[in-house]
Amino acid sequence: MDDPQSQESNVDLNQDYISNLPDDLKHQILIKLPIREVARTSILSRKWKDSWVPIPNLVFTEDSTQSKLTKLVDMVLLVHQGPILKFKLVSEHACNDAIRQWMLVLSRNGIQNLVLKFKGGERCVIPSDFFSCVALKDVYLFNCNINVPQFFQGFNQLRTLCLCSFNLSGFSIEKLVSSCPLLDSLKLSNFFQQGCLIVHALNLTFLDLFGEFHDLCLETPKLASATIHLSTIDGDYKELSLGNVRNDSNIIRAIGCLYNIESLDICGEFTEYLGKGHIPEKLPIFFSHLKETFVSIYNSNQDEISGAVCLFCSAPNLKVLHIEFADNECEDVLPVELLWNLKANHDKLFKHLEILNIMFNLQIPESIPLRIAESTLEFAKLVLRRAPVLEKLHLELKYDVAVTFLKKLESFPKLSVKAEFTVSEESDRH
């Protein structure tokens, strides 16, 4: 049997084993390194001189001056050989003087994954060559102005589209999204949409909206997970919404065709938006697959509570409910007890609910306004009275404030003998 020590002595310590690795292994090493270090490997030896040239993933994330960054990207693209499957650029600078030439190179090299994130104040103007990148599968654009050319026919292979802090001209969001037939994931944030935001995407399964829009129509029958946050400065949507037309319904138009929804987060003022117009006792369809949802109660007014109750009545298999109460001003004079119980008479309401997590968005964490406290307690009383399999009612609240709530909750009749009350000062949502 060979002596292990003798085997070690046979190792030539002067041998450059890494340089003799197969090219595909060297490429796997190089793609893990910052692009500046990758380029520097060319000075190691002849065997490394051109090893980095064909790597398909180019990632530029170093903080440097705009001129240094531009020179680095120019140099890499100039000597690169073969397809460029991924190009990621994170910069403090908009790089508007160079982005057109870079995009032209990418469009000719089969780019599939594109990430452009500009963290400075100036927005990057996306050149028209971007729309010639017909092989794109994943696109992430941050802080950009996007002018869609008239010749654009769509991204036929695009699966993921993420636009953040953007301005779109030439095309509507509706037309851009509908021209991507395979789109599976869509995220739009920090944007403004005049009029109705229409999302027509037959293969979409994931949606995340955070912005200002006056109206919403989702034509997404395969949607499984959605987060919708309506933020508005002056409440214009309340006047412009089609839901103000008699017998029209925001809630039906916005979420009434989500047959396959499994997880739904309704945030900001979107709950109030859903309550505008005609509110049915339940939607024309049941959200049979909806097991978990988050709902923000922004004002505890009639519109919000009506929209929330309609959603709950249309989700017979709901198991986990996160609800957040905010202490914004409310001019509604109707008592919250009446509002929560007015339409909460569906026989399947909360029949499968197991966990209720109540959170608060308070201007003063140690103080809950009277109307918010009443709204919270009336809703909790409704759940305890209607949920036969409830296991936990959790309060995310300061402990000294929660004591009063717990005393009230313990005095309410409850249908489930297993229901327990818990309190924490941090989020219990995972």
C-alpha cells in the first residue's frame, strides 16, 4: 500500500494546475468573479489571455466614475466573442452617452437576460435598439425612460418583466404587456398611469403592482400570486374610477376573473378602490384556490369594509388572513359594527380560516384612535363568531396596548374551541 506522505511528495508545487483546467471549468470560475477581475486574468499567462473573452454572463456592479465604467464596458464588449446571454449593469450614472452602442452590441449577440439599474437622480433613456433584442427572456429596468418605437412587434420569448421608477411613452403598458405572449411574471413599481391600467396576459402567474393608477382591469386567468398596492396623492381615482357609474363594479372588473389565484395582497388604498361602485354579496366566481391573503384597511370607511367583506365571502377556502389597520382620517359616520356585519352573511364566510394575523400601521405606536380600535374589535368579533376551525388570532402590537385588546377578545364568544390569542411586537408574517 502506498504511503500517503510519499504520494504528497510527488505533487509538483510549481505546476500551474488551474491554468491547465478545461476551458469550461475555467469559465465557471470566471463567471463568479467581478468583471474587472475577470479582465485582469488575461495578464496571468498565455493560457488565460483569452479565457474570459467568450464568457456569456457580463455583470458590471462596481462603483466608479462614469468615464471609468464606460471604458470598462466598452473594452469588454469590444473584445468579447460569442453570445452574450446575460448583461447586468448597476451604476450611479445614467450612461446615456454610451447605452445606445452597448444595446446595439447586445441585440446582435442574442441577449436573453438584461438588468439595468441606475441609482442616481438622472434617468437612463432606453434606446430603440433594446426593442430589437428578440431573444430576451428576462428584463429588469430601474429608473428609465422607455420610448417604444412604432416598429416594435413584441417580445415573443419574454417570461419576466420588471419595470421600476419608469416612464413609458409611445406604447401603453397594456400594449407592451399584451405583446409578450409568454409573459409569466410582471412587476411594475413607482409609476403613474392615467386612466385604466389594463393587464392582458393570458399566461401570467405572478403580478406585483405598486403605483398610482385611476382604474384597473386584470385579464389574467392563470394568475396565482398577486400584490397590488395603490398609492395616490390626491385621490383622483375616486372621481375617475369607472366604479362610480351606477351598477358598475370595481371589484368585479379588477379581480373578478382571477380563477386560479392562490395568494393575494391588497395594499394601500386598493381596498377602498375595490369598494367603489356596485358591491355584490360575493363575486361571480369563487376564489377556490385562495388560501392566504393580506388586506390593508386604510380608513375603516364603508367602501373599504364593503370591498374587504366581498373578497372574504368569495374565498371559501381561505386559511390564513393578514389584515392591517391604519389610523388615517375617516369622514364616515356609520358605526363600524354596522359596516362589518352589513354584508357578512355568507354561509361559507371564514369556514376554513385557521390563522388571523392583525397588524397596525399607526402614526403613534402607543396609541390607537377610537374608530380604529372599534373597527379592529368588531372585525375580530365577526371572525370569532364565524370561524369554526380557527387556531390562532395574533396581534402585532405593543404589549402594553395589547393588554386591553386581549381582555376584550377574551370576552367575545368564539365558535372554535381551539382558538388561542397571541401577541408580538414584530411581524408574525413569513
